[in-house]
Amino acid sequence: MKKCKSMIYVFILSLLLTCSCGKEEKENTVQKPDQRPQQEGQEKEDQPKEEEAPALTSIPTWEERMDYLQNHSTEERAAYQEQLYALLNQCGPQEIDDGLKQELEAWSAKAGGAVFDQVEIECSQDPLLMWSGGDKRQYRNITATLRLFYDPSAIQGQEKQRMEALLEEAQQVVRQSPYGLKLISAELIFVNQNTDYPNYSAQVSMGVPGKDDPSAPISPEEQGLQTLAYEKVSAFCQQEFTGGQFEGLPYANMTLSRFGAAEGSQVLECEVRVMEGGGEEALAAKLEELAQQLADGWMEQGESLKALGVTTAKISFDLRDSPEGPLVFELPLGGA
């Protein structure tokens, strides 16, 4: 009887041990509920975050600008440039002048193989300049002459070779400068400080203004008058300069080249460039009629004229082939 009870106890104990082991094995194969979310969170932390364009509060140096453009995505570069354009919109010619001068002074102070003692810059701006490809005031509207005076006795090595290499470096500074975004053209000159003779010079290539350039700032009133002029000039060009000698021209034969009222002026300026003419007398009569149509159209926008304070229109047609110069019509626009 005792032997029988012992066998029963052994059998029950073996069953309990089997159940316990199975339960532990099952628990070990089940994934902990918080394990995967922790891994996903860790993966998100490990992923690089897309860097946003810094908020520009002042115009960067040419080195800072190039460093940013070379190390960021297309979208980041576009956002950065947009902020830079907005800051440059607030700059007048003197600020562009001062900015370029400071950058060239910083470069010349550490230029190798030569000593520059002085930097002079002259800038002139034409805020009425139009982009030839559309109804848009040209953003790049400043021309600059940049003179750097050097000491010929301090040049290391062969002068011509050394100075031409430095001339190329200085051109790069101007091209890459944030202030260069406002330049339509620039002339760079190295002047011998002893003789004041410009021994080395170069035209700095700034590229051709394009459709992706922003428009220079313009008031809504002036924009309305400009659009009217652009549309009438374009329609006249289409009507008068198609077919024959004008077939297949890579440019519009007649373009609105300058438009607007200078600050404080009561004169609305409208300049039109005609690249190729023909039948001078007949064309002159048609252009006079176009000038009157323009003035009549502007007078219909009396509120805009009043806001701008203009009372007179000066309309010039620059005929490239004419020996007598441009045709100029001055027409009243009514009281301001």
C-alpha cells in the first residue's frame, strides 16, 4: 500500500514539473509588449533631421554664403537665397558699395604675394531697368567699378603672373559675394599706387539676368502702369515686326527697357528699345501713335498717377539703326 502511494506521488510531481517547464518556455518565446516601440523610437532618434535654412538677420560674408550653399540641399539653398534677396531689397547703392568694399578689403589683407593698400568702389543704380524677357523690373540693376591699389615693390615672384592670378581670385570674391546678386556688371582694376596707372583689369562676368531672378521692389500702382505699357509694346512688336527679316530672331525686336518714376520725380519714364527698324518715316508715325495710346491708357488709371505724383510721360523709342538718336515724346498726364 505504501509502495502504491509513493508511485502516485512521483507521478503527480512529474506532471507538475512538466507543466511548469512548458509555462516558462512559452513565456520566454513571447515578445515583451514594450520592446518594439522602444526600438522604433530609437530608430527615429538615429535618423538625421533635415536642417532648416537659418533665419538671416544680416547679410552674410561671401565665405559664409558659399559655405552654406555648398553644404545644403536644393530646397535649403532656395530658402536661404530668398531670405538674402529680401535683405538686399533694403539696401541702397551706398550699402552695396560699402559691403563689396569690406569684402575686398578682407580678401586683399590676406592675399598672398602682394600688398594692397586701398580699395575704391563706385556704384551706380538704375532702379527703372526692365528685364528684357517679361513684365518685370530687373533685380540686378547696379554697375560697379572696383579699384584696388597695390605696392609694386612688395610683389613676390614674377609680377604679371602673380597679379593675374590675384585678379582671378578677386573676381571670384565679387561673383560669390551676396552683394554681387545686385550687380549687372562690374569692372575690377588693379592700380599701381605709385603711378595711379591701371595695370591689370577684367570685366567680372555676372551672368545674364533670367526668369528665375526675383523682381526688384515695385509698388502696386507702378506695376499696373508698367503692365499696361508692357502689353501695348508687346502687341505693337507682334503686329509690326513679324515675318521677313524678323523671322526667327532669337530675341524680341522691340522691348520695354526702362520704366517708372524716379524717386521724387513727376515724370513717368518709358523707354523702348527697337533692335531693327525699316521704313523710318512710316515707323516714326506709328510710334508717335503708340506713344499717345500709352499716355491715354495711363490717364485712365488716375488714382495710380495721383499716388505716384506724376504729371508727365516721357516716352523714348531707341532705334538702334537711326543716326538721329531716339524718338522722344513728352505728353501730359493731367494733374497729380
